[in-house]
Amino acid sequence: MRQRLPEYLKRPIIDTEKTRKVRKILKVNMLNTVCENARCPNKNECYTRQTATFLIMGNSCTRNCRYCNISCFRPEPVNPQEPLNVAKAVKDLGLKYAVLTSVTRDDLPDGGAEHFAQCINEIRNLCPDTKIEILTPDFKGDENALNTIIQAGPDVFNHNIETVRYVFKTARPQGSYDVSLKVLRYVKQNSNIKTKSGLMIGLGENFEQIEETLTDLYNAGCDILTVGQYIQPSKEHLPVAKYYSLEEYEDLKKLAASVGIKHYQIGPLVRSSYNAASLS
């Protein structure tokens, strides 16, 4: 039986001139957003602030994570015009802080690392004062792909651990908890780029397992942490095991601080790129 969504997780539909402007700019530049594809509950709030998280390299993923609303089909060829289109949208939206993420592209030799780099370079060319955060897949831990990212020099490198080790294989059968930690550790040890990771809760983990994961992230050199409630996108996805109370989120903030993580955003509707500029 599906649990009822608590009132504090519900968000109203907002349709304003600003939200319509964001949608128009995205459409004109033929861009996807994780806001739409992943059914983010903060979409309308972010659109109202004329910001969005760009989803590059198509909207079909090569991995079938059991919590994610993005479709798992054979991906389309990467659009060579997309890096410039992203940069144009960043300029048109007047973004001072741009966030880029992507589907996982295991079909590409470098997992799409060079495409990320091209997007970063195009934004730098058109909007030199804009800070850039990227949220990447794990690139299967390939150091050459990570070196491509490092050389492009984003301001923040984000790779989400997503779940505690205990439920990782259930939620992400094609991923690896240890590879995700390796990716964060490698970027931290080989650059001055700030590193970031995010965790979903409500999939059956307990407090001690959350503490273990936060400790693992801290030991991997993670600078910035986000923690938010998992919300089931459809009946075909993993069910919610628990909705955390507002009081428990306060306990998690104390836990993050006690582990040693200095910069964090923890709350029911916190997502990886939510208010990202405030943590950078």
C-alpha cells in the first residue's frame, strides 16, 4: 500500500510570465532539463527564479535505476550543437550560476566527458562570469574521463552517491557504491575543484547507515552534501519505505556537522541542484 504524501512535500503548480519564459528559452534552444524529465518537485519554484538544471546528451539513459523517472531506452546520437545551445540559454536566462547534468551514456567511449567539457567551454566563452556546477554519472570510474572533466575546470563537481550501501544495489543495480566514492576522491585529490554529492532517504535505510555513508563521503573529500526525501515517481518505481519527519531532518543536519561536513543542505524537498549557488 502506497503511503500518503505528507503535506510538507506537496508543491503548487505555478504558471507565470517567468516560468513561461524559461520554458520558451529551453524550447528554442532544443534543451532538456532534469526538472522536467525527473519530475522534480521544485521545478516551478526554480522556473519562477528563472533557473533550471540542464540535462545534456539526450533524455534516454543507458542505466535503469529503480528510483529514477528518466527513461531507459537506446540513446540518440549526441547533438554537437548542444554545448553552444546550452551556453546561449545560460546567457538568455542571465544565469550567474549554471548547473548541468546528464543521463548516463555508457554507450560512449568516454561516457560523455568530452561533451561535458565542451559545454563548460562554451559557457565560459559566452558567459565568462558565470559559475558552473556539473552533476555527472560515474564514467565507470574511468580516470581518463575524469581528467577530461578536471581539465575543463568546473567550479563544482557533483556526483551523487544516491543511496546508502545497504540499498545501493537494489536502487542502482548497474552502479557501484565504491566506484562512486572513487570518482569523488579522484577529483578531490587531483584538482582544486569543490566536490559535492547527494543522498536520497526513505528507501529502507536506517540512521546508522546514513551516518556510515556521510562518513564515507567526508573521507572521500566531499565538500558539499545534499540530503532529501525520496518520492516515488510511479507505481513501477521503488516504493517509499519511510517519510522522514521534519524533526528527523534537523537530526540529520546535526549528524552531517558531527561527521565534519561543513556545507550541506538537508530537508524534505532538497535535491542535488536545489539552491546550488548558495552552497558553492
